[in-house]
Amino acid sequence: MRIELEKRPRQSGTMRILSPVLAFALTILSGAILFALLGQDPVRALYVFFIEPLTASWSVEEILVKASPLIMIGAGLCLCYIANTWNIGAEGQFTMGAIAGSAIPVLFWQWESVWTLPAMFLLGALGGALWAGIPALLKVRFGANEILTSLMLVYVAQLALDWLVRGPWRDPDGFNFPESRLFSAAATVPVLGDGRLHLGFPIAILTGIILAFLLARTLKGFEIRVLGAAPRAGRFAGFSQSGMIVFSFLVSGALAGLAGIIEVAGPIGQLRPTISPGYGFTAIIVAFLGRLNPVGAIVAGLVLAISYIGGEAAQVSLGLTDKVTRVFQGMLLFFVLACDTLILYRIRIAFDRSVQSEADR
Amino acid sequence: MLMEAEAVTKRFGETVANDTVDLAIRPGEIHALLGENGAGKSTLVKILYGALQPDEGILRWKGETLRIGNPAAARTLGIGMVFQHFSLFEALTVAENIALALPGNRKLADLSKEIGAVSARYGLPLEASAIVADLSVGERQRIEIVRCLLQEPDLIILDEPTSVLTPQEAEQLFQTLERLATEGCAVLYISHRLEEVKRLCQSATILRGGRVVATTDPRTETAASLARLMIGEDVGAVVRPDRGTGEGTPRLEVDDLSLPADNAFGVSLKHVSVAVRSGEILAVAGVAGNGQGELFDALSGERLSTRADAIRIDGNKVGRMPINERRRLGAAFVPEERLGHGAVPVFRLSENALLSRHAVGDGLKGSALLHKQGMQAVSENVIETFDVRSGGGDAEARSLSGGNLQKFVVGRELDRSPSLVVINQPTWGVDAGAAALIRQALIDLARSGSAIVAISQDLDEIFEIADRICVISRGELSEAYPAETLPMEEIGLLMAGKAERARTAHATDAPPPVSERPHAD
Amino acid sequence: MIEAVILTIITASTPLLLAAIGELVTERAGVLNLGVEGMMIVGAVSGFAVGLQTGSPLAGIFAAIGAGVALSALFAVLTLVLVTNQVATGLSLTLLGLGLAGMIGEGFVGTPGIRLPRLEIPGLSDLPFVGPILFGQDALVYFSFVLCAGVSWFLFKTRGGLVLRAVGDNHASAHALGFSVLKVRFLAILFGGGCAGLGGAYLSLAYTPQWVEGMTAGRGWIALALVVFASWLPGRLIGGAYLFGAVTILQFHAQAAGLAIPSQVLSSLPYLATIIVLVLISSNRTANRINTPACLGRPFVPDR
């Protein structure tokens, strides 16, 4: 017996929608097994992990807060991955954006104006874009593998942040804690309502919608899709592969950087040695779970935000390690990739030993 | 009988590639397997070579019914195969390539000696330690043949072997095959070149739509009767009205164009000069891998030249212009590879319509937003005019047959009534009906005053459509000769690189311009 | 002092070498597995945990190899059977591996582990300077060299190696000749997984015999870069691994020596060195055109 793939004559529309759902269901199933292995009651654990966070308004709000950076970064990564350029250093661009944007409230903390926050956003996006521009440039100019270089720069960015908050940017009145000074009100992202939800969330939603429109309806989006699907056809259409590498890295880097400054100027309120629970990496999963569609990334960002909050809840009420969250996220990506195969192929279980199904040339 | 296939049926999904096919090959005969693209030849051959298993039917080898489980089993039986798109490994040496097809773990040094012996005996010179990437197409075919011969086969299968050879190389191949046949080795010869088959083969099995439609002695048939059997209907001959005065204005002028190879395996263009006039079709003949792709890239602007005046379109210096600016000057381009170059496989036809036209017109340009109705309209118009069967509306490009997709890709360009067309392998791998339609469309366009450059490896096609012919060899382009005065042997010599030798004999610092260049003969 | 530096360089280089030689074989077969970091860290935690519980470093080593193989099998099923994108699948393997290792290792944080014993050769190991360096290493150091030599011999002197290189060069041709592309790739992926697991075990059993969250610290990624650096040749891999080991160790010693450079700058040196090396190697592409597997990262469906 063996598994054979049979190419569908055209992509399956049903499977396009069904595949992320199926992947999520398989993750839940594997999760149940995992919880059972950890000696938990699977039903209760799953409830705590995935349902309970949706039952209280504070935790729903917290989900939206966590989802904001995931959506913003994930939507940008969709664009990269559709163009078949592999930016996996969003975590570093997030960090660099946070650093660049924080330059204003840390170094020019006296400057409090309505322009403070927009200026920080701009610097944050610029910082992220420049950091992402390095691997793009090295790829275009020297052919250096962008996957490895963008990832290496994550470590460098984190070390840079560490150096700043322990060194030159440490709060002079902070009792030697490795933290920057607290951002002033003018340098803080406004809160919506009276909880923790802030302006970052609507910005993230807007980002997703704009990018989805860009991809589906504009010539630039067409260019991105052509170059990703068939680079030679892209060249035939007069599009530049190198230009696309730079463009997609700059856009996704800028969005990651913006997410970074919003995170430190919003929920955190200052620079610290650690400002992200791996948003930049989780956003990769967001992009794929959202089927590389920025609107899909909005939904996917919410789902993965639940896994963060659920992980914290499971830690508190079940005594489980919050590392379970990472396991869930990893499994989810695995299943998403596996289920996406169903869009292009039909799976057949064959019982005889004949191996290939080969079309006549 | 050496090999028999009886009532072999093979299905892929809903399509029946082979439908109760019978085939019988006698020892020592050269047997032709004829059929159009998509008739099921490759499927049948793969079944005989063990690469595919039949759904129904049986195979008999030397009278014994058996199952050929995989290619290695076929080779052990004594069946060798020379693939059309060679099954070679570019990064490995000749000896390593051959070792891979032989059983057991042989010492490469011993094998090199055997290779030397066989290649000397059959007149197939090979350097055992050479890396395949550095070899010509003809040399690569020799590797495949020597690889078969080393297994002392009783049957050799060759899939379209002459499509990559010069006429002279083809003649050498025929002599090798005839010698093999007299030594008792049977040959199954797959081709659609009917003259070759009549010259070489003693019997022929003809496939159409997956079924055997005839088994015959090709020597008793005419090329026309064989063609009728293959195609099932008379394909209207291409009509070629006389070219007017032949003195139209130059639309495309190439002047001393040189371009280094853009990758380690590429060919560099050397001092290419040619002019194409309004109203004519210039064909560029040549063996695959001699710079055809590079020439196309340079003319289309997918790669820019170093000098702006190396290429002119209607007098405009375009050497440094990107492809879309050349399109705006009225040029259109059709690349060799349909899927992945001329069209995006996973895109619908309407989106593919935009591919080459987003910068040039039809209500599709001038906007950062996509004009969906416009794309739809263009695509429907092309589908209609060029009789593209897309299996229902706006299908994905990859779901179309080769012929239909080629009609779409060609139609998308011709639909703009371009004043210059550069087309690489206009009808490669398409069925006879589509080929005739495309060739006629090119001729009609030329007669209406456009200039056409058709790069092709298919000499039959070239003589069918070309007004003038030049030959590309190792990145050098010969002078263009009027089609009616150029004999086949001369083309063959040019393809084999005679132009280059003639040129080096008269070596000067800069080659003379086109009109003054001495004849290569 | 120099002796101590060289000793630490050897221990820092060995895990890189082990992980990279496995990935080299995987890539030679035409598969890009970006999950090295994930397989390595799962190897590290399994090796540590099993070693600690059984008291046997050898059992830890085998557990680590098994864990690496298991994770890579997951990758193989997805990329080969379900033809998923190799880059994305490799990334997910790394994310999953980091998560799994964190979960398994949670209870072991701060627990002292066991150390792989050094092989002492009476007489030779007591020689001054060369003794401890050449004859006083643990078994895995020697094994890493043997493994490199063995892989080199396999790839270039055996029929199996020839088939593996052929599959990486042109999977369609290999298939047409009747080789099972998927089988060859499956085995190559498993070998890569085992080696990555082993490299991880070296970290938690010899380099620093304890479990620290995220202790691979990008070494899996550096191993991937090393394969490019070595132009897919096992011999050059040794040089590359020791170069990176040296960079890692020298920055530690510079920190210890109290240099006036911020420690973070020194810590970032291995990562910056990786980038620089990639740039230098990549800009000289013609040099290794024959060694770069032509089918690297390209999926194979026996369906066209």
C-alpha cells in the first residue's frame, strides 16, 4: 500500500477554505493526545487552552492586543512568501523597529507633542525596513542566502537591544534595572476604551485589508504574484526579480518594525531586554495559516493569539509549562503545510505496487 | 518475436493514454513508432522500459510473458533506452553517468576502457572523464547510446533522436543504427519525421489518440499517406503567398551584438549581426543549446545589451531598453517555454493575458489597478480568434494541452498586430493542427507588413515558413540566405559550426557588417 | 592558556561539524532541511535527559540520534510524500523542535548533567601540549572526523554515493533510470536528522553538560551556512566548523579578558561572521557550480 498524489486539473476551491480548518482540527486532536501524555484531562485542558480565553472580556481584549503584532507582521510576510522571497528575520526587524522608534522617547524625552507618536511610528517602520534591507541587498548584490542572513540578524538585533537597555539607554533613575525610562504619555499608543486594547489593533486590521487589496487588485500585486509563481514569466512581463526582493523585504520589514514600536510604546511602555515572545517567528505561522492572504492573516493572527493566552491560562490553572504554546504553534504549521497539499493534489491510497501515475508528455 | 505488447491499456485519471495497444518487434528490425504529440507514444515506451506499469494487457519478451517492474529490470533483460530529453546528470562525468545505468559496482577506470572500446567500434567518440555540463547536445546523445550499447542489448528504444541533431549527425546515427540491426539488435525508433522513417525502418506501428490505427511497412507508403494515418485527417497545407518585392524597410537591425553567458552553463553570443525587413520571416536554425535562448533574451530585452545601438527596432536604439519599452515600439515576443515563461502555470488565462500586455494597451494599461473586464475581454478574444480549447472558460494555463496553450500564447501577441515578432520554437511539441494554424498566422502577419524572427530547431517548419534562413552555432549567427536557394546539407554544415570555422579563417578584429560579409561557403 | 583555548575550540566546533555533515548529505540528495536548529535542540534535551536518567552518556547519545531521526522523518513525510514547500516545512520543524525541547527540558533547568568522558590514552595523553589536544578528547570529537572521512568516501567512492549525488543533480533523470528518488532522499534526510541530534547531544553532554533553554543559540543555522561555505565538500566542512568554533571561543576569551568592547558586540561575532562568509562564498558562484546540487530545494513528484 502506498500514498499517491494525483494532480488536480485545477486548484480546489473547497480545499482552499477547508485546509486551514482541517489543519486546526488535526492540531486540536494532536493537542488532546499531548495533554493526555502530560497526564492532563484532554477535554479540560483544551477547554482551558482554547475556549476559556474567549469567555472573559479582559482575556478577549488581551487576545486582540497579542494579535495586533502577529497580524501586522504576518500580513507583511504573506507578501514576501507569495513573491517567493524568504524573510524569516521578522523578529529582528521587530526589535530594530522598537529600538529605532524608541530613540525619540529615550533620547528626546522632553519632546511631547502630537507629532511625537507619528514620528516614532515612522522611525520604527524605517528601522525595521532598513534591517530587512540588509539581507535583501546581500541577496541581490552577492546572491547570499536571504533565509540565513535575515535569521542571523535576529540574534544581532536582540544583542543590540540588550546592549542599549543595559548600557547607554538604561533609565538613569531606574535603580540599575536593565530598562529604558518609561515613555511619556505623548509617546504612548492611545488606549481604546479603558482596558489594554490600543490603537495598534485597528492599525493591524487596516494593514491586512490594504495588503489584501494590493495583492488582489493592483498591478503591483500582480507583479508580486507573477514573480513568486514563475520568475521567468515575471522577467518576460518586464518585472524585476531583484526589485521584488528589495520591495518585499522593505515592506515586511517596515511592518515588523512598526509592530515593534507599537508594542513597546503600547502594552510595554518602555524598552526592556526582551520585548517579544517570538512574535516574529509566530507570524510565519500566521502567514501560512492565513493561506498567504493578508485577510486570512487577520483570522490566523487571532487564532495564534488565543494560543498565547491559552498557554498562560494553562500555566496558571493546570500547572503546565507555557512552552506547550510553542509546541502547539509548531504542530499547527506542520498540519497547515500538509493540508495545503490537498489544494493541488488528490490523495489516493493505492494497493498495487505500480508506483507512478505519469501523464503522457 | 523479440518483444510483444498485447492489448496494453494505461489510464491517467480520466484520460486513456494507451487503449488496447498491440505492438510486435522482430529481432534485428528497425521498427518505427509513429504518432502525433499526445498520441500515447511516450506512455507505451515507458511501459516497455518498465518505467510505467500497464493497467491491462501483457508484455512478452522472447516469447515469455513477464512483468517489467522497473527500468533496471528492463536493462537486465536487454532493453536499452535513449531518452528524448536525456536522462543525464550534468554535474557528473561521462563515466559516472554510464556507471549509473549499469548493474553492480564497477571500477570507473575499467569502465572508462570499455567506453573507449565501444565508442571506437561504433564511431561514437566520447571522453570518459569529461563533465556532461560541458558537452554539446550531440555528445550527450552519444553518452546515452554508448550507455545502452555497453549492456549489449537486444532492443534499443530511441525517442525522437534526430530532433537535436544536424542532418549530418543524423546520417551518422542512421549508420550506427543500421550496423546495430545487422548485428541482430532490434531498434524501436520513435519519430514524427516521416522521411527518416521511410529511409530507415522496415515496419511501423502508428498510434492516434492512444490506439493503434495501422501497422505497415513504411517503405511502401508515401510521407503523405503516413501523415494521414497519424493525424486522421488532412491538415491543410500552409499557404504561403509570394513575398512582394522582398525589399521592405528594416524593422529589426542587430549590429555586432555580443553578450557573455549569464550562468555557468550558458552560451555567450558573439558578434551577432542581422537585419529583418518588413514583410519577411527570417528563420534562425540551429541545434538546441547553441545560443537560441540567449538570442531570444537579448532581442526581447529580458537581458540588456551593453550597447544601445546593438539592436534597433524601426530605427530606434533599443539595446538598453527593457522588454516593455520594446513592446511599446510595436515588438512582440514568444518564448520557447510556454509554462513558466510565456505563461504562469497556476494563473488563469485572463491573468496570463495581462502578462505581456500590462504596459502596452487595450484598456489594460495606464492604471495601477487591475482591469478585470479588460483582461477577460482580451483573453476571450484570443481564445476565439485562435481557436483555443480551454476546456470551459477562464481555465488555469497548466490545464491546457501544449497545442492550445501555445495558440493562446502566440495569439496573445499576434492579437496586438505587432510590427515585429520574435518567436522561439513556434510549434515545439504541439499537434499538427495547432502547428498549421500558428504557422499560417505568422505568414499572414508577415505578408501584412510585419517582420518576424522565428528561432526553430525544426527544419521542416523552417522550410515551410521562412523567406530567409540563418543558422546559429555556438552563439554565432551565420549570414542569412534566401530559403529557396539553401540546400539541406549546407544548413547541416552551418549547424555543425562551419560558419564559425569560416569566420576564424578570415579572422579580423571586428567582423564585417552583414552586407559585406563573405559567404560562408 | 593557548592549550585551554584550543581545547575549547575543539569542543565548540564539534557540534557544528556533526550537524553540518548530516545536512551536507541531505543537501547532496537535493533536499534543503532548514530544521537543523530544531532537530539539534531536541537532540540536546533528549541526550541530556536520557543521559541523566540512565547515568550513561552513550544512552543519551543514542536517544539524541533517535530524536533527530524521528523529527527528520516527520519532515521527510511532509516534503517527500505530501510535497510541501521545503523551506516552510524546515522552518516549522525548527519552531516545533524549539517548543518540544522547551517543554521536555522544563524540569531539567538548573540540574547538573553528566559529562561525556574524555578518552585517556596512557602515555600519549600525558604528553605536554599535544597530549591533551590530540589524545585527550572525548570519543565524539574523533568520531566527527571519522564521520567526515566516511561521508567523503561514501559520496565519491561508492555506488550509493554516486546514486545520491545523481538524485540531487537531476531527479527526473534518476527517476527515468529507475532509481527511487524518494527512497534515496528519505534516507538522506534521516541521516541528516541523526547527525543534527548527535550535534545537539554534544552540546548538552560535553560542551556544557547541563540543559539551558535555547542552548543551541543558532548553531543549527550556522551549520546550514557551513554547508554552503564548504561548497558541499566534506573536507572543507572541517575547516569551516573549526573557523566558526574559533570565532565563538575567541569572543568568550575576549570577554573574559575584560576587553573594553561591549560583550554584546563580541557575542554577535559568530552571527556576523556567518553573514560575511555567506556573502564571500556566494559572490564567487562559478567556483562551485559543479558541487551545488542542481535540484536543491526542488520538490519531486513522479507525476510529470
